[in-house]
Amino acid sequence: MRILRVAQKVYPDVTGGGPYHVHALSRDQADRGHDVTVATVATDGSRPSSERRDGYEVRRFSPTASLLGNDVSLGLARYLASASGFDVVHAHSHLYFATNVAAVRRRLGSTPLAVTNHGLYSQTAPRWVFDGYLRTLGRWTFNRADVVFCYTDEDERRLREIGVEAPVSVVANGIDETRFTPDGPRSDRIAPEDFVVLFVGRLVEGKRPRDAIDAVARLGRDVPDASLVLVGDGPLRGDLERYARERGVPDRVQFLGAVPYEDMPSVYRSADVLLLPSEAEGLPRTVLEGFASEVPAVTSDLDQLVPVVEQAGETVPVGAVPEFAAALRSLADDDARRPSLGAAGRRLVHEQFTWEQTVEETTARLEALGEW
């Protein structure tokens, strides 16, 4: 089967759960004998416009303009308009111009289109802007798809609420439980004697990293060895470093920046709890990677997260910093509960969220679309 994968971002050009999902899916489908091409937007000029790696081809197109952090590439649009010979087009995330163009291609052509919903709301655009987008161009984009992949039943329900009528396949966002394990080396960049609260994600408003700093500042009143480790980079980093100083906790907040995916297992093993105070998410790989590493999580009580997280952690209302601190404190104070929740998280991943199953189910659905 010839697959044209359309993705605004791909690993290792860009770190993060979504870009890695695109890379790993392309790599493993190629390993199964499929011909995969990934069309993406170039993030800088240091990588070639076309290259073959890990069994699949990457084609990069320069951005022409940017709108609310969304790079628009006329070169990518022209390529999608002319590309031929593919059995199926698989676009990732309705949040990006690249997927809108893939939807136009489907409207004008006959090649089947699949769209993976990596999370309904943008973490950079204002909520009111995105509400309007979802009920207009976003909904139109989803409805051009022959199938929409969602990570959870809750994600499918939310799509239906905004009027999406396209067929939906619920395929869990699995992770590699052989890579993310509780056994193995810990990161030498993280103090082993601290109670480590780990934040993994882009440093953008939607992830609410200030709430993480505030929660750990409160936690430190009762747990003097508590520290916050932030993994990831983004436009807020300088502001967050200043904010940590203003809160009087610069020695308790550590910024690791972007960490290579290969090094993340040791980072998770160094953590006591994963903190995710985001106001919008899909089903993040970070939570599942933490669970596979036997690290419990404290997250926002987003509808799609609650059924998963509360099996191996706690959920708190978005923005409720005192409640986040209290949840962290309860885990810090209970040395028996943390390992129990950690073991429950790993069992959950093993039973419901393996990467092999994600690849198999996604590929089977694409094959059915392409009648391959």
C-alpha cells in the first residue's frame, strides 16, 4: 500500500507526542512492507527537502506565512494537489493548514482520506477563536474524511457534538511498553534525593506550565525536598524562568529543554509523579509513557482523561492550583500508594495501550480504505 502521510510536524524535526506518533507509525508501516511518504512543513533550513530514513520518505516544504502559530506552506499545497499514485492519504490533526489542504484534495479527487484527531483544541489559539473554527472549517475538514481516528470514545462524542458526521474509528494512542519501563538507568540530570514532579510538554499557554510552578511552590511548604522538572521548550520559557524567580523557587524548578526521545525513559524513571495541568489535550503519550514507567499522574479533569488517569492517578479541575498541590501532597505523603498506582498504570498500558496494537489497527483501517 502506498500511503501519503500529511503532517505539519514530524520527529525528530520537532519533538513531542504528535510528531513522534507520525514518525513511529511511518517507520513501522514501512517495516511491514508499505511505501510511506511524509509531507511536512520545514522547521528550519538545516534538513534536506527530501530524504529517506527509517524506511520511509520525508518531503519538507518551506513555510510561506504563519497564522496563530500555524505555518502555511504553498509548496506543500502544490505538492498535495499534484501528488498521484497513492492508495490513501492520512493527515494528522485538523489543527493545521496541511490537513485543511488534504481535505480540499479529497473534495476534488478520489483518493481516500483518513484524519487522526490528536486533540480537539489548539493550545496556542484563544478558545473563542477555535470554537468558531471547529464549527466551520474544522468541521468541514473532518467531514471530508473517509475515516477519522480518535483515541477515545469521549473524543468521538465531542466530534459528534460539533456536527462531525464522518465515520470514526477509535484506536488507542499506544506506546512502546518495552522502551518505557520502571527498570533501567535514571537520568543523571535529575537529583535522586528530591521528590520529583515532572512536567512534559511544550511551554505554551494551553499547557498551563505556570500552574505547575505554582503547585510545586505550594507543595514545597509541606514537602521541602519537592522539585519541578520541566521537559520541553517553547515561547514561554524565558517568562517561566522569571516567574520561578518571582515565586522564590528558582532552585526548585529545573528546565531541561527539549530532550531526545531516546533519553525520555530515564527521565520518567527519575520522577515520582507526572503533572499535566493542561486546559486542552487528546490522550497524551506523556501520561501513558509515565504509566508504563510506573509513575502515577496528576492531570486536569478533562473528559477524555478522567477515565484513564483515575485508574492510576488523580484529576483536578483546570486552573485549580490549590487542588493540584493537595493531590501532589497526598502522593508525596503516601509511600505505599505511589507504587500501587504505578503498578496499576503499567498494567493499564499493557492491557489497553500498546503501540503494536495501535499500528495494527490503524494500518488495517487504512488498507480497507485503499482496498489494498
